Amino acid sequence: MTITEHPETKPKWWKEATIYQIYPASFKDSNDDGWGDLKGITCKLDYLKKLGADAIWVCPFYDSPQQDMGYDISDYEKVWPTYGTNEDCFELIKKTHEQGMKFITDLVINHCSTEHEWFKESKSSKTNPKRDWFFWRPPKGFDSDGKPIPPNNWRSFFGGSAWTFDETTNEFYLRLFASGQADLNWDNDDCRKAIYDTAIGFWLDHGVDGFRIDTAGLYSKRQGLPDSPVFDKNSEWQHPNWGSHNGARIHEFHREIRKYIEDRVKDGREIMTVGEVAHGNDNPLYTSAARREMSEVFSFAHVDMGASPFFRYNTEPFTLKKWKQAIADNFLFVNGTDTWSTIYLENHDQPRSITRFGDDSPKYRTLSGKLLALLESSLTGTLYVYQGQELGQINFKNWPIEKYEDVDVRTNYQIIRKKFGDNSKEMKDFVEGIALMSRDHSRTPMPWTAENPNAGFCGPDASPWYFLNESYQDGINVAQESENEHSVLNFWRKALKTRKENKNVMIYGYDFEFLDLDSDKLFSFTKKFEDKTLFAALNFSADEVEFKLPYENASLSLILGNYDEVDDTSRVLKPWEGRLYYVN
């Protein structure tokens, strides 16, 4: 094998890094006001280093009215005071670097808050110089009650119309997400330059090593913002991706961002970018090294498995085969190319992976949590671990609708309640759907101890900004898991160490091939690096399952398994057992 044959194996720090994602509101509260903060992150860097993290990605900490937990930014150059000060952030970046880790920040530039000065100027009059920095349109007409009709039929990702009427100038503005998240017009050159200088340049100057680019496929809207074709006949509002995702200028914009970064950084450090592109087949274009756009992207197919394409909370059954194929789609495209991939199962927009893809019963949650860690650590690409995932955190259980915080859940709850009623089948399906799929499951405060009432997230007299998942009382917390050598936490530490020690085949491995693809219980595959072949046999069921050797008369050497005692001569896997082997 040569780099010429497999350019994806060219070493980069961001390819080999395990990146730990932090949701600042819920990570660690340092001053007992009930909110996590930047000093709280700083005081836990030792924990992250011991886990095996090479970089941290911190979700938005910028000034914001918090309609969507900081993804509605009112000032890109200022820390939200509840999280601390700019100096606290600069200190966190410095301390992260002193630990030998990289610092990645969230880049939210499809939209900004309606409290941002840019939007305030834009909405002040139709002749304001910043009017064209956003999408303003007159009503399509008026209904029988005299209510203005939105300019097109696009649906907000959070439900309802993607347009909000503003009485200042009697026009609508486009906002694909919450009402306070106005979409920026990337076709305006002055708008783009301002975004680059304030959202990117400022933080590059203060030492960040990379950006997670929020909604990275949405910046190039379809010209004229026409009505979407009707994909969902049961809704008057249609999914906006047809008119907003992977548009005509999107690759031009990302090349422009990359050039801006390279021109701005003068100290030789290599900046990585990872774009949230969700759906589509543009991954090779976005991540080709020769095209100079993004380093890597997040795709959603594998985490959206089981959710209706029209409405996330309408859940559907899916097969292990389909999930296996969706996971592989994240990295198969890199084989023999100059592109790169990401590996993840959780983030701030997803529920807990054990509940979704494992078995969160007391009997099997630890084993299936370790199995998922084994799977992720074995796949090719940059590995992302979300806070609490390393503990084997599960979804919270039996919470009433009133305890959900997410603007997405709250908006859709009111829409369904108004349209169908509290006792309708639609409401019952919705409640079942959020119990499985809500983003709130990943946003509960981090359980550091078993101590009541706040699990060490904040002091006992403080009131956390959000309810804790009661699972901290059942051993899912850092303190107890650190002391338990058989815990999910300690298995993650072992798995990440093993991944680094075998990085050639585990991180850079190529020529991935499924074995037993049709099996509804077994996830098995091989992949290679030069003269090494890795073989994975993973049992995604509560039954005993026999696996086949990858080749006739193959000799196997165990690398890592998730059971404490492994008979590596046996070809029968116990419930939720996984093993990684070298093939000799």
C-alpha cells in the first residue's frame, strides 16, 4: 500500500483525534448558579485527558437570548455572561492546549439571533443597508381573517411555517429553525465578509484549532425561494431541504471559508473543520483535500434510522442490516480517495445511543454500552464522543411532557395539541416519539457523583437549569464508574487507548467489507491496512450468536472484547458481546 493508492491514510492530527463534545449548560457548574460554565469545563480537563480525548468541541458559548440553547447568537465576539467572560474562554483555550489537547468551537452562521444588531438594523426599514443581509418578503396574500400568508410553503425544522411576520415593515423574514433565528443571506457579499471576520476571524486570533460548522449545507438557498414540491400530503408546510440544502453556491462558499481561514492563520497551525451536512451525497465533494472545502462532515442517515423523513417523532421500525449500511455510508466513500469521514452515535441533537441502538435495561445496558464503544473505536474516521456517552448514559424514563425543555418539542407539542387535541392518536404517537428521540435526553446535567440532589453537577443548594436524569442514582456517574474497573467509563478509556495503539488499522483502515450483512443480530466486518487485517464480530442481540471466520482456516488474535473474560477460541458470542481480532 502507498499513499498514492490510499491518500486517505495521509496522517493528520484531526484524523487521529478523539474529539469530546461538551454541552456547556450541562457539563459542570463552577459557581452554583445552576448552569454549567467555562470555568467548569476548565476544572475537568484532567478528566477528559485521562479518558483519552485529544480535542474538545464546545457547543455555542456566545452571547444569546437562548431561545435555542445558544444556537441563536446575538454577539459572536462575546461570551454569554452566564457561562463566564471572554477571559474565561481564553483561559480555557490556553489550559486545553497545556493539556496537549485541541480546542474546537461551534460555528453557527446559517442564522443569527433576531436580537443581533445586524438583524435589528435589517428590520428597521426596507431601505436599511443591511436589509438584504436577511430574507425579507411581503405576504403572498391574506386569508379570510386578514392574516398575512407566508411567502412560500417551507416548513421550519422545528414545525410550522419557516416564516415569521414582522410588523415593523409588514414583511416576513425567513427562519428555518426557531422564530428568533433569522437566516442570513449568503448571496450578499458584505454579509459574508462580516460573518467571516466576526464569527471566524475573531476566534482564530484567539487560538482555536477548528470549527464544527452548524447546518453546513444550508447557506445557498434556491433562487427566488419558490414553493417546495409537496412531499408530505398531510401537511400544508413542506420540508425545506428542497429549497435550502446543498444549493448551487454551497461549495463555492465553503472554499471561500477555507481560504479565509488559511489567510488569517499566520502561526502555521492546521485548522480543521467538520460540517453538519445531514443528508445528501455530496460528502466526497465537501471533504476532498484537493477541493479545499471542509476536513470532514457529519451525516445523519444512521442516527435518523427509525425516524420518519417527514417528522422526527413519528418512529418506524428498522432492521440491523439497514443500520449497518447507514453506518458504513459514513466512511465507505473515503476508500482510496483524498476524503475523510467521521464516526459518531451521539451529540446534542440526538438521544442516547444505548437506548436507541443497544439495550438500556439494567441487565444489558453496561454490556451494550461497551459494545457500542467497541464498534465506534473500530471504525475508520475521526471519532466523536459526546458528554455522558462514556458513562453509558441512557434516555430518561417516564417524564411528563411538562419536563421537556427543547424548543422543537414545545413547538410541535402546541401544534399537535391545537390541531388534534390532547387525547388524540397523534398526541399519543408524539409522546412516544419524544420518549425515544428527543434531543433533551442528551442535554440533562452531567452526573459527576451519586450525591443527591444534583449529582455533583452543582452544589446541593443550587437549582440546576434542567432536570437531572435519575440514572445517576443507579451508578451512572463519574465517581462510581471511575472506581469500578468493569464500568462503561473504564471500558471507553481502554477502547480509546487500544484505538491509538492500533491506529493504522483502526483509524486509517481501508477496504471495509461486511460479513453476514443480512444477519439481524450480527455486525461483522473486515478492513485492512498494509499487511494487517482487522476482523470485528459484534452481537447486537440478547441471544448467543455464532460467527463465521473471515477466511477459511483463518487464525485470530484477540485485540479487545467487551466481556471481562473472553474465550477467544470460541466462535459463539454471548448476549451483546463484541470482539476485535487481528487475522493472522
